[in-house]
Amino acid sequence: MDVCKLPSSVAAPLPAGGPHKGFRMNNPSVRPGALARVLVPIAVAVVLPACSEVGSQPHGQMPPPEVAVVTVAPRTLPVRYEYVGQTAGFREVEVRSRVNGILLKRNYQEGGTVKRGQSLFLIDPAPFQVALAKADADLATAEARQAQAAREAERLKSVLDIRAVSRKEYDDAASSAQIAAAEVKGAQARVAEAKLNLEYTRVEAPITGVSSRALRSEGTLVSGPDVLLTSVTQVDPIYVIFGIPEADQARIRRDVEAGRLKLPPDQRFEVSVTLADGIVYGKQGKLDFTDVRVNPNTGTIEARADLPNAAATLRPGQFVRVRLSGATRPDAITVPQRAVLEGAQGKFVYVVNAESKAEPRPVAVGEWAGDAWVIDSGLAAGDKVIVDGVLKIGPGAPVRIAAPAGEGKPPAGAPPKAGAAKKG
């Protein structure tokens, strides 16, 4: 390092005897030696700063700011969709009486599970038993008349060949026999109807499911099918009905056509639900229906899934969160959300180019994937996207990529390197 030499005029001491030539002392009380001891340090202080600038580095050349980056690497990304839905019975059947009469008895526990064919109500059967007995009597009478008419026709037929009776008499007897046979069939139909009506006085459950409360009490006059008695709902399996916004449906269709999204086979998404208390229901189902129409009131497309529900954990009418899974994004590019900035021209990120400079790159973003943005366009594999340190840079600014966390540090418990000084 060069040593700055003082000028001879500064480094040389003043003459000891008397003032320096050309220097006039206005104060005779000041001694010349003392004055020299004051002036020399001042001159040195003035000269040294200028001397120090001779060998120093120029100001303004700060080291490039350090930034953290992530390297873009496409990957297959699972895609999930979440919507609000409501449970509904797999089958919901109204229970009505098929005959008129007085409601005599309720035969089930309201809100309990009932089996198909189980009696739920009993209509007073007495009038129908009387009607059946009358129909049986009418049938017996018709059968007796038929037998008499058949015998009469057979007797006339035997003497018709010897012309003991006229042809008209025989034809009338044969017709009477046929009429009697038809009357028997009519009587048989009335008997069957009376038996059916008597059976209908026992109002049965049409399906296996959970019953609702009785809407009519004992002693009520039931006027046939016009009166709703109760309902039965099948809950295993159970439906979950939800609406997919029209915008989501359009975006899914657009991504599929562009090859950015791959749907499960036959669009049979896996479906799971989360209950109102945040508990995830333990069984998964399948999407089994998507309407082609858009509801003009809600702007959504109705969809439906069925889930197993053997333990009847889910009940019709519950509000749940519906999650659809099974779709994937092949070769998806994602970056942390904090790396995406908003500018006058839209969203952009900073990437480190080949010259180690920050380069703004416009991007088109899709949906969120956890704490990251899905990038639809603007980035390619291998790009180094700046995620930390963006506040210290600007377009074209030189940057220095920070070493990954932990790089260059010895692992915990590792022995010190050879030659390292020990503390203590």
C-alpha cells in the first residue's frame, strides 16, 4: 500500500530562529515555535483526506442485491373443486291411502326406519269386508245361473236333430249360456276388486327408509290418494346436490380443450363431503349426474353425487362442503403467490436472465394451488423466478442469487474443519 508523502513545505519544520520569511506576526506575544506546533497539524489534517482519495475505490459500486429464486419445473398437479351442497334422499316416496275410510291405527314409530311392505297405517276394514262378502255372493249367484243356462242349452241341442225344438229356441238357450258365463266373469272381477280394496286398508311402506311424522291422526276420514299420510326416504345411498357456477364450467371446458386439464374417465369425479362442524365424512362417492341446463336464478349447473350411508350418518337436508377430485393438470407450472406482482399491464414476475439481471415477465395466472399460483402462460421450464427480494430490485437491475438455506453450513454435530480456530 503506497504511503502518501507530505509536501516538503508542510513536512519541514519552521526555522527555530524568528518567523518564516514572508510571515508577519501581528501578536508579538506569540512565540514562533509555538505557532509552528499549531500550524503543522492543521496542514496535515487538510492534506491527508485528499491523500487518502488517491488510492481508494470509486464510490457508488455497491454489490448486487441478493435474491431468492425458484426454478420452474413442470409437474402433474392434482386439481380439486369445492362447492356448497345439500343432502337429499336417494328416493323420497309419499305414502297415501288408495281407498277412502276412517284412519283406524298408526303402526310405525315416527322418524324410525321402516322396511318395505311394513304396515304404516290401517284404514277401517269393516266396510270393505262387507263389500267382499257381497261380491262373493254375487259371484255364486252368477255361477249358478251359468250352470243352469249351460244345462238348458245342452238339453235342447240333443233334441234339435229330431226337430223336437226349433232352431231359434236352441240359439236363445245357447246365447243365455254365454251371457251367464260373462256375468260370472264380471262377478269374479268384482270379487278381485273387493279383495284388493280390503288389502289397501293396510297402508304399507313402498320402500325401505326413514319415515317422517304422521300427517293424519287416528279417527281422521281419509279421502283416498288426495290425502298425504307421511313420507319415507331412502338414505343409503344418499344424494348430495350442488351447483357448479357457469364460469367454472366454462373454464373447465376451456382448459380441457387446451390440454391444460385432464378429467377422470367418464367425468366420474371422486366426491367427499365436509360436515357443518368441519368433520370430513368418512365415505367417498361418485359424481353421477350433471345437468345440461343453467339455472337462470342462480347461474349454476346442477350436479349430483351419491355416497354410501349405511350408518345413516348423513340425513336429508344437511348443508355440506363438496369436494371433487380426480382431475389433473399435466405439466403444470406453479410459483409462490408472493412472486406474482400486479402492474399497469397486468400480472408479472421477475426472472433472472442469462446476464444475472432482473427481467420482468408478464404471466397469465389460473387458480390457486395451495399457496401457489398456477401459471397458464408466460413461463417455461428452467426459468428462475425471484420470490424474495423483489423490493430491492427493478427492471434490468443486476442481482445475485442467494444460496439455498443451509448451503455451506456444516451439519449439526459435525467436527470442525482442520485448521479452524477454537473459541474459548
